[in-house]
Amino acid sequence: MSSEKILLLDGNSLAYRAFFALPLLTNEHGIHTNAVYGFTLMLQKIMEEENPTHMLVAFDAGKTTFRHSTFGEYKGGRQKTPPELSEQFPYVRKLIDAYGIKRYELEMFEADDIIGTLCKQAEEKGQQVIVVSGDKDLTQLATENTTVYITRKGITDIEKYTPSHVEEKYGLSPLQIIDMKGLMGDASDNIPGVPGVGEKTAIKLLKEHGSVENLYQALDTVSGAKLKEKLVANEDQAKMSKILATIETNAPIEVSVDDLTYSGPNMEEVTSVWKELSFKTLLEKSEYVTDEQTRTEIKFEVLENVNQSILKDTMVVHLEMYGEQYHTSELLGIALYDGEKSYFIPGSMAFQSKAFCEWLEDENKVKYLVDSKAVQAVSKKNNVSLHGADFDLLLAAYIVNPSISSEDVATMAKEFGYFDVLTDENVYGKGAKKATPELDKLGEHASRKAQAVWKLKPTLEEKLHENEQYSLYKELELPLASILGTMESEGVKVEAKVLKEMGVDLEQKLLTIEKDIYELAGEEFNINSPKQLGVILFEKIGLTPLKKTKTGYSTAADVLEKLESEHEVISHILNYRQLGKLQSTYIEGLMKEIHENDQKIHTRYQQALTSTGRLSSINPNLQNIPVRLEEGRKIRKAFVPSKPDWVMFAADYSQIELRVLAHMCEDEKLVEAFNHDMDIHTKTAMDVFHVEKEDVTSDMRRAAKAVNFGIVYGISDYGLSQNLNITRKEAATFIEQYLNSFPGVKGYMDDIVREAKQKGYVTTILKRRRYLPEITSSNFNLRSFAERTAMNTPIQGSAADIIKKAMIDMAKRLEEEKMQAKMLLQVHDELIFEAPKEEIERLEKIVPEVMESAIKLIVPLKVEYAYGPSWYDTK
């Protein structure tokens, strides 16, 4: 084999992948740069790892290719390239030229065809080739000499396809990938395939017949009348689809493998491009550029005290903490920035300044922040309230694209020179348990963050306006952050004594169950060891294993649940696991989170995390306390009011997501049921099973309930079959009956998927977006998941919008009524308050009134409430 190594990159695919993997930000000149930056990171990584002797980046030459003469709708319906990406392609090409890499495109042909043709040339010479793309179509090129690298999540996670890997993954040869595409089609390229034939069926047929052509010569041997009917009706389409999916390996290119010799980058030109695009970190890491050339000097003044003169009408205020848990972390200092001057106030000195505290509380003084909720919580801990929060970097970036993590925002901000090259580890020391940074490093670090907020604000706000999301950001998420910060700071009282007693009780139950398991098994073993448990169940007792893992038999919960009727020991094991998790995760876990100074738990709400807009909580997670088991529900007994003669009051939305579904799909029967306050599951059972109300059995209602909620979460026949313990065929029939009974729901599902494919995202009632780049994926599983996500995100996200709006309205109403009652927790669709007993009568009126009018739907929102001496007693 030749010692030469040829690296061929799919330029369009990699730029596209980089664009969607990173946040959409611009440099100081307003140039969008995320695709170029991501492409650069990919390029650098692959070149360092592979050290190629020859290189080429291939591009598509235009929208029309020779394939359009075969099928005019080829790639039809594909989303238009975002203008923010289109404007970056010239810079990608400029960067490639600076690296000294050959690039090539050819009219009427795609990048795939250029790469395929060069692969064939190299194969004939016995040269080693690496192809890099985000498009799995190129896996058909894999040979013993050619490995195809496919980027997965993000920009540097790569899966390497060799013939053996293709065989292992699909049970096919690389060339059979073409036949697979011929049968199943490819939505991203609008290759039709055979309607109704997915990846699994296509693979099964090819394992039996080898190719599309062989399959059609042996149609009589295909089992399944419906499948055979589909294949017969679409024979021409299947054969055409195979042609469309075949990469041309004899394209008339005017470049050969010998022309691709690579001798390294022209670093002067590369750094020139980096400077033009403000890639600060890349420049700083480059040995070709000195620190003096790239490092943006940050000037800041360390203040020993805060006086009125430095506190301007508009400023960034950034609290630098050690670690994310700001309820317990040490405050290291506060950075202020007014657009010209930076100041750093070490430690908690700022909160000892009357001038600073008054400024912080003055709603006429405008504050920009990295995370306004954290600032509110820390301020409250210091007996001050934050007012005048006008910009929150974390929330703005999150709303622009909820799939962007806060880490991504920080990474990109840092890349544009807004955050320092110093990481928290650099400042605080590797693995440091306590923050002991040098004052100058700490001040510079915090000041850079403060300046980042100022510089990123215009870009993000412009994008919010462009997306019609400014109202969502300014009127919902930003005010909610203040409320959440106040709730976190207030905390909820938890009686450790009650938890300890529950722990003792659980220990006794676990010992009893353990003894029963040993007796039934005939010996003692480690119940928590999957390996030992597998031996007991499947070798000693002799149960039939349903699934195997690399280390032995699977004893996962879903496996054991299916075996529960086979042996008495299974139910004991499942119960043992549930109670063990309660003991370790919730009893012991909650005990660790009780703060000694006030005997309260101060959970942190993650407002910029979920893709749907729902809140989640951490330290501890109060939304996951299991309530299906009575032992789990009892944990809520430990959550009590913080004052004598006060009670806990809880209110939750009844079937809010189904009501949102009715609003969105406008199905007559659903709307009628909610408008007449009917039991929705009984009504569904009546319509699906065509029976009168009095003839609806408990099993009918249970099935109707499962499909009702299944619709909300993106139903599949497999999921419903598991839920109801019926066959997939029965589940599919039931779903079909449901959709026939509620045509508005079917119309909604079809419309929302179509809209997602056109726009690339779906929205909630308040314009919250969720981007779905996999909605046109050629991978059936990825595409199906994206389609289900498209159906359920607007419903779940709108429900989240409603309860968030209710929290804002509720906080305002309690203040207007001058009530002592406090909103303490939000758990899914439920709000939990504490209040003096004398205010309960007013709360019974106010809370449902406010929550039910948060957002107007075409069906009424319904709120149920209860109160008692503990959270447990509110149910």
C-alpha cells in the first residue's frame, strides 16, 4: 500500500454541520462566523490526527445537477440555505485557500461525485483515502483503502465507516447502502424510494436478495401481501431512487489525485483570515502570533469602596462566584462596566455599600447581566432586591436557540474576545476546592465577562426582534428570572426529623424484601449487581433472557417488567430497586441539601436548559420526587411551612397539555368535551370504541388515557404497545381509530410536521422556537424522532409558557393584594405556596382566577387546589 494519505472533505456538508452545531454570533464587524469557526476546528483536528500528504475540499457547484434530468424533484422541498450561512461560504473558501488546500467544484455535479471519482482514482493506485462528511450517503465509498468519517453530534465527534463497520452496523456491504437508499428513499434529498418501506425493512430485503434488481426478479418470494403490493406499485420509483442515490465515480473532473499534494498552510494568510473574523482563541494558541498581537488588554480598576460617582444609569453588573451553586458558593467579587470603564469590587464588599445596594434596588437604573436569576438570589441572601434588570445574556441566547448550552454561549463569546482565554480552572487552580485566585487575574476574568455582556447584547436583541421573540424574552422570561431568584432565595422548609424517620422505615422494608428475595432465590447474592442477578434469574431459576449486554444478561427494569408474571421473585426485585432509589436518592439526597442556617432547601431552577421551555430544578431536583409509590408521596410530608399557624397551598393545572392540544388543533369533539367539562378520557373512549358513556369500561378509559397523553408526547405504536401491554399491530390500529375519531388532531400532526420541514423549527403559542435539523434526515429513526418532537414541542412548550405567565401574574397579584403568602415551588404544572391560615380563603379565590386566565385559549383552563399542614396534605 502507498504511504500517501489522501484527505477529501465535503465542503458544503461540513460547513452546514458547523453552522447548526454552534451558536449564531457575529464578530465586531457584524459578520456571521460560527460556520467558519466550526469548519476551522474540524479541519485543524482532522489534519493534526491524520497528517495527510494530499488534500481537497469539494463543493456543490449549484442547485441543478445531472440527477435532475432523471427526477426533476430531486432535492425539492429542501430548506433554503439560511442567509447567515450563505454569507460565510466565501470566508470558508478563503480559509481553505489560506491553508493551501486544493478546492474544486464542477457544474452539474455534486461534491459527492467529485469525492467518489477521486476515491476511485486513488483505489486504482492502492492509495489510502479518508473522506470526511456529515452525509451518510458517502459511506457507500468505503473500501479496504477508503475510510469514510461521518460527523455526528457537534463538530468534532466522528464515526469511522470501514466495510467492516458498515457490515456491523447495517449487515450490508458499503455498495448495498445505495440499494438501501433506493428502497427506503432519502427525505433530505427528496429521493422517494418505496413509500412505507423504512430502514429495517430495506435491510431485511437486501439481506435476503442482495440488491434492488435481484429483489424485483424474486418478488414472488417476498412475504407479506401489503409489502409486496408496495414493491410492485413502485418498481420504477425504487430503481430510479437507486440511480439517484448512486455517487458518480467517473465524473469529468479536471483534477487528479496527483494534483492534491499538500505541503502545509500559509500561516501568515491563515492568521490574516482569523484576524479578519476575530478568532481570538485560535490566534492566541497559534505559535505564529505573539500575545502582544492578539491579546485585547482589559483595563479595570479595583475598588476598595463603592461611591455614587461610579454608579451610572446603565451598567453591566456581574457577580463572580466559585462554582455554579450560587446559594452556597463564595462571592469572589463584582464586576461593573459602563461601556467605557470597568471596575472590580472584591468579595462581598459591594453589598456592604449603601450606595451600591440602593443602586441595585433602583428600577430606574438599567442593569445588564450574565444571569439575572443568580444575581437576584444572591442579592436576596444579602437582604437586597435586584430591580431594573434589562438584559440577561443567558436567557437571550437560550431563546434565540434553546439547543445552545450556556457552555456554547461562553465558548463563542470567548472566541470573539469577550471572555478571557483564562478558564475558571486557570483562575482558581486545577481541582481547587476553594477559590484562592490572585486579585488581578480574578478582576480581569470578571471584567472580561462584564464586557462580553455589553458587546453581545445588540446582536442577540436584534436576533430576538427578527424572530419575533423579543416579547417572549422581555415580558416572560426576564421577569420570571427575578421571581425564580426570589423563590430560590426564600427556599422551602424541610423537617430532617421526618426524613430520618422515613429512612429508618425504608431500611426495615428493604431488609424484609431482601430476605424474601434470598429465600426465593435459594441463596444470598448482591441484588444490586446486574451480573450476579442475571446469573440467579437466567441460569439458576431458568428464566428466558430477553436481552443481552456486553457484560451479560440485561436486568433492566423494562426487561424485568416483562418477566414479572414468570416468577414471584421479579416483583420483589423491582420493589427493592424502587425503595432503594427512594432511600439513596431522595431521603439521603434531600437530607444533604438542607441548609443548616435556616433548615430549608434552596433548589436552583434551570431556566435556560430544556428544549421545550419547561423549568427543571437541581440541587436538589424537586420535580423528580416519585409520587406513584405511596412511600415516594410520603417524602412530601417533610416539606412544611416556615412559620407556625401557616399552611401549604398547592394548585395545579388539570390536563393542561390536552387543553393546549384542543386549542391548537381545534378538533370539534375535543373542544366540545372541554367546553362542557366532560371527562376527556371517557369522551375519547366513547368516540374511539363507538359506545355510550355508561358502556365505557375501565380498560377502555385506560386505553383512551394512554393514547390521549401519548399524542401529547409524540405517540408511536411501539410506545403505546408497551404502555398497554398489547401488540404493536393492536396499538397501531388503536392510534388509527383515534385519529379517525379526532380528524382535527390528525390534521394538526400532519400540518406541524410539514411546517417543521419547511421552516426547520416549530413554535409555541408565545413564539418559543425549537429547531429540528434532523426533520429531513435520511436516517429513519432520527427523522421519526424529529417528527414526533415537532408534534409535541408546541404543546409542551405552550403549557410551559402558560404556567410561567401564571407565575408572573401570581407574583404581581400577591403584591397588589399585600398578602403574606409566598410562592415557593413550581413542579411541572403545579405551584406550591405557603400562607397564613387567615389568607387561605382569599387564595382559594385568587389562585385559580389568576392561573386560569394566564393565557386565553379556545377551551377553558382548569385549576385544582388543596391545602394542608405539609406538601403531602395538598393532594
